[in-house]
Amino acid sequence: MKQIIYKNETGDDIIEHTWTISELQKSVRTTEDINNYYLKENAKHWKELFACKKNNENFPNEKWRNVKWHPGVQVSNRGRIKIDGKIINTYYEKDIVDDKKRPLPISINMLQDEETKNKVGYLMVKHNNKYLLVYNMVAKAWLKPEDKTKTLIHHITNDGYDNRPENLIFVSPDEHGFKYGTIHYGTKQPDPKYYPGKYDKE
């Protein structure tokens, strides 16, 4: 299957990468591994994502695209979000909510707390009193599905905090599932008491 990162700007090329199911299976990291990565003091992506640079600066070669269905929202090729011209550094965790089921702001403390660590889920931003999934906006702005059957967005490394276009790929439901021959085969089984990390590969 192809990952196609496309850019409409004049002079930019289409970037393609071809993956097999086996390669994608091997790229899936465990939630514990991802959690530990973000706890490292020098974790580069954490610093980039959750620390807004001085004067609302872009990173080198960072480009932005409008999210057409959310006026005022832009997404970058570094997986960052800009709302009304301001780069966002407050993200919410979809899988960790308060007593009213509202996503909580992500923090290092969440990755250290016994109740919430290893529950790395998906980042959201708040806009007009709605919580928007970052990966969904980035993928639809920067990627092109290989064909119309590719309706799901998969994080190649299983890291829901890394929403750069190169870590996302459109896949079909049959490719993305948990049955034999699918990307997530072996990572978890149907279980009403499932929690992130419970069935991760050792």
C-alpha cells in the first residue's frame, strides 16, 4: 500500500512510500515504549510539539495548510496546529477524560501517574467548544488515499502523539484490524475490559 504525502504548492513534489502489511506490523510500537520515549528528558518530538517557540515561530521547513472544514484552523507538516494564527501548545488526550467525559490537557505527569501512564492515545485541540482530532486534520490536509477503500487513518508507529504526515497512512478496515494478516494483529484481542497496553506485544 502507498503512503502519499501531497503538496499543492508550486514546485513541491508528491512524496510516496510503499508499505507492506508485514512492515507496518513491525513498525507498531507498544504503548509502554511510546510512554517511556516521551518521558526521556531529550525527547525531541515532545519538546517540539508541546513547547511553543518564541514569537510563534515556525520550525525549519515547516509549512501550513488550511483545514477547509474548520475555518481558522491550520495544520503543519510537523503535525502542529495553528488556530486563528496562533500555534497551539495545549493539547488534550482523547483517552484520558474527567468525570464529565471531557478530554484532559496532556502533561508529563500523565505519563508518570500509575492510573494514566501507558495510555498514550490521540491528541485533540479545542476549537469553538469542540474537541478536534489532530491526526484526522493532518491526514486529510497532507495525505492522499491510495484509493477510496482506504477510509481509516493509521499511525505507522502506533504513536498517537506523533501526527507528522510521514507517520500517518490511509488504510482499509480489512488492513487495519486485529485479525490475522492485519496491521494490529497480536496487539490486542476483543475484550470489554481492554485498556491501552493490555495486549501489547512483548
